[in-house]
Amino acid sequence: EEQVEMTVTLHNVGLYYEQMAKLDLAIHYHQRSLTIRRHLYGDNPQDMNIATSLLALGFAHVTRGDDKEALICLRAGHEIFNAPTNNGDDAPTLSMSFHKNIDILESMFAIYSRQKEIRKAAWCLEEQVQLVQRHCGKNDGKLVTTYQRLGSLYAQIEEHGKAIRYLEKTIVLDQYLGLTSDEIRTTHKLGCTYSLVQHYDKATECHKRVL
């Protein structure tokens, strides 16, 4: 019990130093908390105490610009949040877990984008799509930006089929949500993408819709 309380204290001290922008100290205390928690709960890979320490340590590394260390912690935290529960149910569906997972994936996306790891960045966004659809529904407005970013990423690596698929998904959702201006912009992008793959009839159709 004393060790459990110690991990909480170390975690909170780490958060304090992070707020004071003393990242070396923040990382030191988050690492100590994680080490003890792994000793206490190591036989349970689903333990949320370990996940909490991993995320605190990972986000501190993100702030300090330690991309490699940040990814190690964030990926491990993501795996815990998405692990099946002991009774065989899906990953935890609590709102807190959902928002933490989105934060994890956004941070990983930013790192992979800086590293020009386009497919890994796209994977982060595709994981976000699944999370949002599962927790908020298939017509949630948060998907618009995610679909757009996926379309742009796949266009960068010339996977035009996937780019087209996500641009089309964006347009369908724009229409459902009444986002006319966004629908026009995305339709123009879709037309340009169709031109790149020499589907000129579909490209012309898109550009006519924009007019």
C-alpha cells in the first residue's frame, strides 16, 4: 500500500515539474513512478496505472522533443488502452479512455509526420477513424478532418486509390453535415486526384460540380 501511494506521489511530482517546464525532473519522476508500477502490476498488462505512467512519461518526452522515447511510451500506452478486457469484451469504452487514445494517436501522428513516415502517420489516423466511429458514430464531425488528412497523406505517397476513397468519404460526410464550403474544396481535390490517375470523365464530373 505504501508503494502504491508512493507511485501516486511520484506521478504528481512529475506533473508539477512538467507544469513548471522542468522537463528533466518531470521525466525523472514519471520514470520512477512507472518503474515501481511495473514492479507492482507487471503481471497484468492491462493495468491502467501503468498506462497512466506511460502516457505521462510519453507526453513529457513529446514536449522535450524526444521522439524516439515518446513513441516507445505512447505505443505501449495505446496497446494497454486497446487490449481486450479480462472478460473478453472489447477495449475499454469509457470516455476518458477514448480521449486519452485520441491524444496518444495525435501525438504519434505528429511525430511520424515530422519523420516523414507517411504510412505510420496514416495508420494513426486510421486508428482514430475506428475509435471515433465506435464511440461517436460514423457521421461524427470529427471524421471530416481525419478523412481529409488521410486523403492528403495517401496522395503524398501516390496511393491515389486510397486518397480517392477518403476524399469521397469526406464529401459524403460534408453533405450529411451540411458543410457546403468544405464539400466544394474537397470535390475540387477529388477532381484533381482523378486527373492524376487519368480518370478524366470522373475528374470532369467533379469540376462541374464545383462550378
